[in-house]
Amino acid sequence: MQEVARQLGVTHRALRFYEDKGLIEPERVGSMRIYSRRDVGRMQLILRGKRLGFSLREIQEFLDLYDADPEHVEQMIRLAGRVRERLLDLEKQQVALEETIRELRQIEHDAMARVKTARGR
DNA sequence: TTTCTGACA
DNA sequence: TGTCAGAA
């Protein structure tokens, strides 16, 4: 099992966490977990979703649809919607970041100006 | 609150 | 392995 975790670049604890959340459901042999190719595939989708900033909850909805809708039509519609929301969110953050950067630059500028004044230059 | 991690049995 | 406490 540490093999699957290492291969995916996550800890076994994270795999357990995703299982608890219902994102993956590895087969059990006794108390041991068997991760199928399907589980590994789902994990890769989960990791990708995480990289793109989606919550596990959103990722779970997406995975559920993947199972429920063989044509993936509804899934793609929902996905496109989520992606749009995510983009809007990131764009807002971008604006906020730019504002923060401008403010910090101004503070730096003012601070240096005072130093020069204090030194009598 | 969400997403984990560490530790203990 | 399961579970609880806690970090970020």
C-alpha cells in the first residue's frame, strides 16, 4: 500500500483521508486495502483537481457524476461551470494581489524617502 | 472549516 | 489497521 501512495506522491494517511471522504473505495481483503487501477485513476483525478484549487467536495461531486453519467455530458456541463467559478475566483485574487503589491511598494518607497530625509540628503 | 499528519494501541 | 488529537 505504501507502494501506491509513493507512486502517487501522497502519504498513506492522505489515501485514508480520501477514503473516509468517499472519494475512493478500495477493495478490502480482510482489513487490508487493495487499490485497483480504478482507484489509482481516481486518485490522479483527485490530485489534479487539488492542484487546480478545487475542494475535495467539488472533486467528489465530479467523480460521482463520472460514474453516474456514462456520456459525461452533465459532467462536462458542471465541470465547465466550476471551472468558470474558479477562474473568476482566481481573477479576483489576482486583483487583490496586485493591490497589495502596489501598497507594499508605496510603503517601501515612502520608507526610503524618510531615510534619505533623516540623513539630510 | 478543510485537509491532512502524528501517535498510540 | 482504526481512531483520536491537533496542526496549518
